[in-house]
Amino acid sequence: MRFVSPKRLMQTTLATLLAGTCLWAEAQSYAYVTNQGSNTVSVIDTLSDKVVKTLPVGKAPVGVVISPSRARAYISNVESHSVSVIDTQALQVLGEIPAGESPVGLAMSPDETVLYVADWFDDKVLAIEVDHPDTIRSVSVGRAPAGMVASPDGKYLYIANRDSNDIAIVDTAKMAIASRIPVGTHPFGLALSADGNHLYSVNVYANTVSAIDLTKGRVSATIPVGDHPYCATVSPDGHRVYISNTQGDSVSVIDTANDRVIATVPVDTVPEGITYNQDNHRIYVASWGDDTVSVIDAASNKKLESIPTGKQSRAFGQFIAPAPH
């Protein structure tokens, strides 16, 4: 069943879709991998590294964000102009939320009450109240907004504007631009350290990563990586940043102590979405070209295996969630 229209139906059902709660197993997690070419999400059990379910979602799914306490995964569907809502406890799709013209990047407020949606074509970000989904605020941010991440205190939202070559910092209370930080050409993916002090912007056309010191509000280092980098993830201790290189078919491993690449890991072709799984200290990388997810061991920086998924896997966002319990 889909919950798209009319407005009355949306008002009475979306709060239920967005607001579920559950208890979680502590040492197991699932990966939710969007497959843009097959309009599905592959659910991977990271204990076995096997796909345990394939869920149909909207058309051309790209982005992913997880709400652990509410047992929800949200999936942006670019061509359906919507966000699919997945119950991560029952492993089923509950419905869809209308979400602008072209939803791509997704982010969740730390208290999991607000879903942020980057509208690629309309150059704005939507803020959807989880408990009142008919209430939507928006802010114009820059050209072609893509990756997003919220500060740990929820006061700010960081947005990569691909065609403006900057990071917009939005005051979430006012839904207004607080400042901008210029970065390299075509920033797309973003990753934030756990302490909220360091932001990493992946600059696709510059083949670099901008390391941003948020305490000073400026770029502190520009780090060369592989060919056409796309997405990033930070280790829980903040010591490593992992970058997918779409045309290098590799992952660059950055040592944050000296802001340099210390390893380059070959992976499957056209790697895009990338996430660090702290349960097993492995990095999961979605491969658009091979319809797989590559699994990297964080200790050795070696690829362990490939997991077959759906067509054109993207998984744009941090796509690991606690497993059903």
C-alpha cells in the first residue's frame, strides 16, 4: 500500500509511518542498499553478508537515512518525487511521502523528529516533521544540493551544493542559511566526525576531499584522493575517513591525524555509497557498475568479498541500521 494522496489520507497515516519504536539487538546490523535501476532496496544481514530481503520502493531510489529508535529507513525516490518508509523491524515498506520535485540526499535530526530532504532540481531542502508530516518547512540552499548531515546537537544542517561548489550551513531552528564554506569543484558526499568538529566534503571534479574544521569555520586541508570521488564515511573513533572513487574503482583511506591517504583499496566498479559498520568494523561500499556491495576489513584495508544486490546500487547516505529483534 502507498500513502501518497489525498491530503487527508496523508495526514492520518504518515505520522504512524514515521513514528514507530522498537528495541534492538546490540551486535547485529542490516544494510539498506538502494538499487536505482531495479527500483528496489536490498537488505543485507551484516553477520552473514547475505541479502535477506529485497523490497520494492519508488522509482529510481537513491538516498538512504536511518532512524534507529523509530525502526525506520527512509529512501529517496528521484523519479517518484517521494520518500519510501521502511519498517526495519518487520522488513516491509509502509508507504511513501511526497517530497518535492527531485529528492536525492536525506538526513535525520539527532533526536529523529525531523527528516531533511535535499530537492536536487528545486535547489532547496525540505524539513518534514516526523510527528506532523503535513507540516513542511523549506529553505533555498544552493544549486543541486546533494549530501547532508546534521550536527550532533541538531542546531545546524550541513549541505553540499554540487553546482555552487560550497557547503551551506543551515540554522535548523530558523531554517535559514547561517554561513557558507567554499570547497572544491562539485561537492557531493559529506561525512561528519562523531564529535561534530570535522566535516569532510567529497569534491567530485576536483578529485579531492575538503577537511573542514567547524570550530574555525574553514577548510583546514585539501586532500587528493582517487578519480571522481563520490561519498564518504568516518570511523567511529574519527581516525579514518573512507572515500569511494567512482572512476577509480577504489576506496581511499585517509588518516585524519595528518590528512593524507594511507591506503587505496580496489573494490567493484563505480563505487558510490559507503558506510562504516561499527558492529563488525567493516566498510560497505555500493557498486553501481557491478550491482554489488564490496566489503572491506577496516583493520587490514583489504576487500573481503562482494555481495550481489540489485541493478545500479547507490546507497547514498549512511545506510546501516540495527537488525530486527
